[in-house]
Amino acid sequence: MQKRKLGKSNLEVSAIGLGCMGMSFSYGPPKDKQEMTSLLHAAVERDVAFFDTAEVYGPFINEELVGEALAPFRGKVVIATKFGFDLSGSDTRPGAAGLNSRPGHIKQAVEGSLKRLKVETIDLLYQHRVDPNVPIEDVAGAVQELIQQGKVKHFGLSEAGAQTIRRAHAVQPLAALQSEYSLWTRTPEKEVIPTLEELGIGFVPYSPLGKGFLTGKIDENTKFDSTDFRSTLPRFTPEALKANQALIDLLAKIGQRKKATPAQIALAWLLAQRPWIVPIPGTTKLHRLDENIGAGAVELTPDDLRDIASAAAKITVQGARYPEKLEQMTGR
């Protein structure tokens, strides 16, 4: 597996990381701890060196899983986690918790994350969502203090808009921005990616496979359980899935040419966009992990990329990414 650097931060990670959320949260009940530990170990054996979690996943149980499973590999892997939700309430559904990025709360959250992850320093700490009630300068200042105390190495934001990125970066340089980005969510291309390029900040796309859609294994007949987060998403209604099938057809066509799966083409496309882009596909299955890692070996030529660009330009993706309440938390 090749390595990549996230912007000018010198934070070196594997070119493809592993999003760990689905092991404990969002996609049905938490998976078996022993099986997920084995999967995390398998990822390390295959040179994955970048793992993504957050205190809100569970809440807390995903950090505990990742911390315990990766304890034998301290110093060999980079673990990213996130703060920013108020987890004092009892409602633990995805997105149910309110935002809280007050400096005191950030410091409290970090103490909890350090314990659960069994580390002395958090490699990369993201603000999970921009809190409109706390100036981003105060957030960046609080993280800067944690960096000075040796509790955090690098600072990142998630789903932030270009102006917020600039303001935060002016106080404490950002190593990375994490936002949804894939062939079916291309919003960051307009303002965010040019801003990251200018400031030398890395980009970590989450849901690089469109929450599973770009694997080609989901269609209008797929039924999602009520415990699966996707059952609430406008883009996963049968009508939207049917309309968006054209994207899968495109990936499959390019895949045939390259002897690769639709998922591998989707990830290879992201890797080809910029040398400082590091996607973090999530999975709970070993064969999917192997498939995703295999994307690193898929070379897309300028001609392939042109074909994808012109075909994708003719496809209008149907359905919003999130229900309105969650959509409002993005791009601020």
C-alpha cells in the first residue's frame, strides 16, 4: 500500500484508510467485537495505517473497540477521532445529539477519547460538525492548547465550509478536512478543494463509496432495516436509487475495461483527483476490505478520467444526502 501525506502537515498515512463507524453504529446493531477486532488486525496486516472513529459512534463503543484492537500497533498506525456532539442526552440515534464545541467541552471530550483509545496523544482530532454557537477561532484555540499540552498532534475539521476552514487555519493550521466526497457527492469540488489546495490541507473523503451505493450491490429493491441509518436518507428511497443507477452502470463499464469492480473504480477515481486525498471506506467484511485496498493498484489514465468526467456530467444525482436537520449541519 502506498503512503500519502495530508497536505503540508507531514502527517503520513496509508493511501486508503478504514472508516470504523459501521462496526458499532449507523448500519444496524453493533457487530461482534471479536470479529471486528480480527478485521482491524487484518487491515493492519495489509498495511492500512489510518483508522477513523469518533466519540459519538455508539456513543463511545467504537473508540473502545478501535483502542483495544489497535493497542498492539501503537506508533505504527494513525488514529483519527472527533469531538463536537453533546452526549449527555439519552437519544443516541445518528445525528440526534446536539452540537457542543465549547472549549471546556472539547477538553473533556479529549480526556474521554484518550482513555478509550488507550493512547497518550490523539494523532488527528477533528471537530465533527461546525457549531454555530461557538466561534471557530475559539475551537481552534482550544485544540491548539491541547496540541501544546501534547494531548493532540494534528487538528482537522469535518463538513466545514471554505470560510470556516480559512478562519480555523489562521489560528491553528489544519492537517485535514473530512467531508463526504465521491462520484455521487461532488459538492467539495466547487469551493472546498480549491481552498484546501491553496492552504496545503489534506482531504479525507468519508462515504467514498456513497454509503455502499457505489459498490453496485444496492438497487431500488434493496430493503433497509429501521436500525440502518440509510432508511432515513432521501437518496436511498427506491425512486432515487433507481434514478442513480446510471452511475453504477458507468463504474461497471470502466471496471470491465480495467478488470476492477465498481467500488474499486470509485476509489481509484478519488485517489486520482489529488495526491493529498485519502479516502476512508468503511466495511465490516474482510472480502470488502481486500476489494477496497485493491483500488490502490487500479491506474486510471487521463483518457479513463475524461470518460468518467464526461459520462458523470450527464448524470443528475437524485435525492438529498441527509434529512434537512442533518443537512443543515454541513457546509457551515
